[in-house]
Amino acid sequence: MATRSSKRKNSKSNNSTWTVVNLTLLVLYALLAGMVIFTMFSHNFLAFRHINLILTAVLLLVFAIGLILIILKKGKILTSLGLVLFSLLSAGILYGFRSAINIADDLNNSAAYSEIKMSVVVPAESSVSDISELSDVEAPTESDGTNIADLLAHIQSDKGVALNTVNVASYQEAYEHLRDGSSQAMVMNSSYSSLLELSDENYQEKLKEVYSYTIKTKIKDSRAQSADSDVFNIYVSGIDTYGSISTVSRSDVNIILTVNMKTHKVLMTTTPRDAYVQIPNGGANQYDKLTHAGIYGVETSMQTLENLYDIDIDYYARINFTSFMNLVDAVGGITVYNDQAFTSYTDSNYTFEVGNVTLDSEKALAFVRERYALDGGDNDRGKNQMKVLSAILNKLTSLNSLSAYSAVISSLQDSVQTNMSLNTMMDLANTQLDSGSRFTVTQQEVTGEGSTGQLTSYAMPTANLYMLELDQSSVEKASQAIKDIMSDKP
């Protein structure tokens, strides 16, 4: 009797232990499944072909079956294994969701502010080694007064040095005075660096920095909050610089993507970087090269193009081509048609023949950078950049799995900043995955008459720059084409 009683007690003890274990596993699974469901619906993950509803039903069904088996005390080991398996599955899905959220947050957070490095420089051979040795500096206070004032105020609070500013017309003029010995020091704005390179490619080697301060400015832009989810414009600004994607710099590529989700049409409108246009905000509504709008911030470039084409631009994506070309590998490579044979001027290892050429990330970067070896110079480079972007876009719109989109988003983390939210990105991805239709991508570009030294640059008034005076009929035609796509016209 004692033996039978002992067995019954052991059996009850084992049952109780399994019940506690399985209840614990069920609670853990419920927490993970609940977080998956909440995250999925709050960020529009898997909202195509009812995948989100199916996954929700499966997760709830597993919970219900596990609870019933625990209450009935049936299949204890099977229940444990099942709950462990589905807990791991839920944790994996949740990890994927959180990774996408974190990456999108990075893209958005970098778009929330801009960075400008302001510094005081002297000639490389100068005996001056510290800011305290200076009494005055040259600086274009009329065209860049706010940033210069911030720098000088920071120098005074940090080093106790009050510098006197001698006003000049531009950073280029200040640099020329520095080199000819008529001044001792100048203020330098990093976003103007590429402008100085036009007159002296090796200018950085001829300067010595004695003080620097990075200004972070919050970007206030409410466009995306009121954007139409079916028809919208995206401004793509292409830069090719090192450092943070938030660093203010010229915009070498200026493309407007007009997207109509209802008709599955995308129109790519490119405006030459040398286009002579009226630039608002920091550009003081004066005429200058379009590329110079970028030195006043991406929002200024957007407003410049909005005014030019009489449209609203809802989103922007600022792309660093140096790292963005990694996306080519993420989509499995691309093929573009090359209409003129050329060898890369900077890297003779890359030669592109006439016809279809297949590009990986390194070849694509060489392809979009080249201009010196092309007949049409920068205009042809712009066309090649559009070809590559169009090929990437076609690949993106033909992706048929969420995992592929996740890989794409991951590859964009260090090369893109955008004001498009994750929910909007997922809406677009879900719409595309749900329809299964490919987009029809077309291209257009505005034209004009180019000249050197005939037009005055606001940012570089003393420089003889090449600029393109746009053909107004070409601009009007491009503007109408954008509006036709947006108005759902075939």
C-alpha cells in the first residue's frame, strides 16, 4: 500500500510540475505573441494578402490549444515542445520587426537634423597654431551670417577669444586672400568645401585648422504628414561625400520621383545640377546653380524645385552614392543599357562597352560617378545616374517577399536619410506586394543653353562657372508631365 501511495504521490507531483512548467511557457508565449501582434498592426507589417490576419489567427490558435491541453492535462511533453517552438518563432518575428523599426528610425532621425562643420583656418605654412593667436578673420557675413555668428559666439564662450570679422563677398574670396597673403585667417563652412574645389582641387592641403565647431540644426518639415498615400512626389538628392549622411553639402543629383500607386506609374524628372535657378532661403531668392541649393539644406533644394515646376514635394531621400550603391548588391545586381563606350577616368579597371551592361555595387559606383570620359560630360553622367536609379527601382518593385525588402532597408541605413516614416514605407511595400504588379518607369529631363562665365553665381560671385540657362518651354513641359501622372491621366 505504501508503494502504491508513493507512486500516486509521485504521479501527482510530476503532473503538477508539468502544469507549472507549461503554464510558465504559455505565459511567455502569450507575451511574445501579443508583442508580435501589437507591433505588426501598429506598424503595418505583413498587411498584404491577409498575411497579418492569418498570422494573428495562428498565434491565437496556438495559445488556445496550449491552454486547453494544460487544463485537460494532456500531451504534457508535446505541449511544452510546441510552446517552446512557437515562442522561438514569435521571438524571431519580433526581432525582425524591431530591426526594421530601428533601421527606419535611424533613417528618420538623421533626417531630423543637419550638420555643418564651421572652422577657422590659416595657411598650412602659418606659424599660428591656436585660435588665441588671432584677432580677426575674414568671412562672408552677409551670405552666411547665422552660421558664422554661431561659430564666433562658441569660440568666445569656449576659449574667451573675441574675433573681429572682416566681411568678404564669398568663401572663395576669403580663400584667395589667404593664399595671396593679404589676410591671416578665414572662417570655413564645410558645406562650401566642394565649391572651393572647383577653383583648387588641392585646397585642403594648403590650409591648417586651428578651431572647429559642428552646428546641428533641427529640420522643420511637415510636408510628409499631409501627403497623399496614393500619389506623391519624392525628391531624391544625390551627394558623394564622406562622413555623416546629415552633413550639409552640394546636391550633385536632383531627381523628382512622381509616384502614382493607383496606376503603377513612376515618372523620374531630372534637373541638371548646373541649372541656373532661383534659390530661396539661404540663397536669398537669387539665381545660382541648382547644386548650390544643397549647401543651404535639403529643404531649400526641395523648395527650389517646387517653385520651378509649380508642384508640391511630399518626401525626400538624401542619398550618398558612395554607400548607396551597396543597394545594387542587395537587389542582386542590375542591368542597364550603355549608349556610349567609356573607361572610367579615375579607375581604368572599369570599361563599359555599348549595349547592356551588368553592374554590381563597385561597377555601378564607377558608372554613376564618371563624367570626364563622356561626350556630354555632366549631362551624360546625370543620364547614367537615372539609368541606375531606374534599374534599382525596377528591381525593388519586382521583389515579392518581405525578407527581401528587409535586406534592402538594412542596406540603406548608412547611405540614406528620409522623412518618409516606417508606416508609409510599409504601406507602399504592402500595396506593391498585394498587387503583384510592376511599375512602369519613365524618365524626362529639362534642357537649356550652357555657358561659362556669362551668369553670376550668388554663392561664388567672382568665379567663372559653367551654368545652364533652362529652356522655359522644356520646364513647362516637364511640369505638365508631372501633373499628368499625379492626376491619374494615362
